[in-house]
Amino acid sequence: MSPDVLEVIKKVHELFKAKGVTLSVAESCTGGLISHYLTTLPGASSFFVAGITSYAESAKKDILGVSPSAIQRHGVVSGEVAKEMAERVCRLAKTDFSISTTGNLGPDVLEGKKKGLVYIAASKEGRTVLRELRLKGGREENKEQAALSALRLLIEFAEGE
């Protein structure tokens, strides 16, 4: 694990423990990597409640409750779906904060969207921030960058609350 990743994980742990708040995660393109990162250090159970890897479209709809109309109108690789994923997992897990990822890591075009297009979202009590990423690496590098970017967005969002 890179020093950058470890530093970000430590920061999330410190921040969430200090604030006494909880976290849930809804992942698609990162495939559980964020949940893995969070649980790498001991003590994550004090704030990390749940991680759902909703890789398939059906899981986004059936497990998280993402609206079929949002998927139909915008596709699974969209800001709208990332936003709904974050908001839904927060409600399902009854946590203070949540983050989500959805995107196309490559190698092919998906829904007419180029490789490297990723959306990340962070949510708290109906307030959600969204960020679009355009990653340039290979599949594994893009996955790691998306996970790290989502955790950085979470830190930025939680520090402002």
C-alpha cells in the first residue's frame, strides 16, 4: 500500500473517531476497495458500519434502491446514479456519512462513456456533493485512484460539517 493511501486512511480514521460519526460505502467500479482500505487499520468498527459493492445494475436497483428511471435516463456511469447510491446507502445503513463510486475503469467504452470516467459522491442527511473524475491510467490504477479520490472527498466533506 502506498504511503499516500495509508495517510488518507489514517486521516479518515482519526476524523471519524474524533467526531464520533459513522460511515457507509456504496461501491461499483471500485469493487470493494474502499471498504478494504478502511478496514486495513484496526479500529474501523468504531465508525465503519457497512460497505455494499453493487457492481451490477440490478444490485444498484434491487439492493440500494437506485431509481430505474435515473439509470435509464443517465446510465449507471453518471453523477445522478452516484448521488443516489450515496444517499441510499446512508439511509439503509443509518449512518451519518456515506460515499459512493460508479464509473468506467476500462478497457472499453461503456454506455458511450470513455474509459476513466468516474463519479464519486459523499452524502450526509440529504446533502450530497458530487465530483467527476477523468482518470488516465490502466484499469487497476484507475480503480485505486477512484477509491483514493472518494476518500479524499469524504475527508473534505466531513471536515466542513
